[in-house]
Amino acid sequence: MLAFETDCHIFSGCGFPAPGLHSFVFKPLFTINGFEFNKIMLLALLSTVVVVWFFWAAFGKAKVVPGKLQMIGEAGYDFVRRGIVYDALGKKEGEKYVPFIVSLFFFVWIMNLWSIIPVAQFPVTSVIAFPAGLAAIVYITWVTLTFKRHGFVGALKNFSGYDKSLGPVLPMLIVIELLSNLVIRPFTHAVRLFANMFAGHLLLLMFTIGTWYLLNGIGIVYAGASFIMTILLTAFELFIQAVQAYVFVLLTANYIQGALAEHH
């Protein structure tokens, strides 16, 4: 739902077309054998294309003296590698996970960025299915690494926080830790990203539509204030989009670190 999709204005006898859940539902662009392909799926697909194209263009013909695109690519890659992966996992353990975490960071970031791109104007991650899918990939990776590194018994100890020195409280701790690690952790990993992008998109819609709605009579004065808020929120949302991508992969790196760490 975009501001210019309604002809409703203040003082024209119609109410404010407030954004809501309907703002996150799109009609299918086309249907093949019952499978509906909509705008959100298109943006997710384009996100993949953008990430692959960018790194292919930046490093496909890498030079000793890098060009502008290669410099940007190296800066982004190095930021995730050193600032997230190495800090969480160390250089020796972390190097093999750099491609996965770098790809995840840029994929999430681009999906977030569509919110402020003209025509697109929708963050893919504001639909819970996409953060949940990515969180599921991280969850499966983390659980698999834990069993691979520690074996079956060791993995259970890792998940449950088993420590026989705790005595009578150990059973209660095991239940809490298993619930926290195996149920709550993947849930919050997905919801944290989803909720921030969902709320941010609603705020942007509220003030964008409000600006259009107030463009009538004396309401033009208030439309100006609403437009300024739209600009400020767009800048703030740009910051939040990068932060949420950073937080998502930072947690991913920490989960992997927990899987690889020795249980004490």
C-alpha cells in the first residue's frame, strides 16, 4: 500500500486510510499450477540476484590494485570477516564460516533495504516466513555442528547446560536450558528481525500516507510536518536495516561459537 494509491484527503468526507496487516498482503503477479508468485517473492529473488551480481562484479576479475567496486566489496567482506566472524570464532576456526556469514549478512541487508527503494518500498523481512526460514538454516547449522563436534551425549550436555555440581537444581536447569536453546533461541532469532522491520515499515507507511492524506486545504501545513517526519524516519530506517542485518549474523556467529566450544 503506497500513499498515492488512494485519492482520499482530509476534509473530503473520508477517513484516514490507516496502514495495517493488509499493507503486507499482495496479489499474485502470476500463478503456475496453483503456485502464486507475488511481489514479496520477486523482491527476495532480486535480493539473491543483487548479492550474487555484486560479489561477482567485485571479485570476478580481482586486481592487485582494486577498482571502486572491488574496494567496496573488500571493505564489506572484511567488515563481516574481522568484525563479526573473527571476533566470535577466532581466525583459525572462523575462516571456514566466513562465506556463509558474509552471504547471510548481505542477503538480509538487501532484503531490508527494499523498504526505502522507490517502486519496491517493502522490506522482505517484514514477512515472518523469510526471517523464520533464515533462522531455521542457522538453527540446523548450529545443531548439526554441535552434534558433529561433541557427539550425541556431549551435544545434549551442551544444549542442557549439564553440570552435576549444581545438585538438586540440575533437573530444573536442564529443562530451562533445553527450552531456551532449542525452542526460544530460534524463535527470538527470527522474530527480532521480523518485528523491527514490520514496525519500521508501518511507521514509514503511516507518515507517507499521512502526508498524502493531509494535502488538502489547511491540512497542507500539517502535510509538510508529516513529510519531514517521513524523511527522518527513512534515514533512521536505513540505519536500523543495517543494524538488524548485523545483529542477525552476530547472533549466528555466536551460536556457531557455542557449538564449537568445549563443554565445561
